[in-house]
Amino acid sequence: MRILIQDPETKSFFSGDNWDVDENRATEFGNVAQAEEFCRQQNLPMALVVVRFKDASNDISYPASARDDVQLKRYSTKRLR
């Protein structure tokens, strides 16, 4: 399982100090709570937490912050395919 942070508009992933479209270079977090806290600390207002599983049909993404949920309604925050 991989836990990542994604920009829903550009589809790029957080990678250290930058954003990268290559998911393989994305920063991985130990758990979803760490990813959510990182987004709060770094003031990433539109970030998605993305959880990737070996079986891609189980992948999920959701807003890192509940207050951003309304803004993110226009983006898919359900199971990824």
C-alpha cells in the first residue's frame, strides 16, 4: 500500500519540495493520519490523500481536510480506476 498526496487539478503528486506527475517519484507517507496532518501543516487547501493498493480496484482518494470537501466536490473523490 502507498499513501500519497495529490493535487486534484493538475493530477500531480507531492514529491519533496515539488509536485510531479510521475507517481513513482511521489513522497510516501506511513499512514493516512500523517498525510492529512502534513497537508494541514503545509496549508495545502485542495490536496487529496490517495491510497494505492496492489489491487488497483481498491484504490481510494479523499480530501485531506473536511473543510475542503465542499470545494473538492467537482473532483472525483471516490474509488479510482
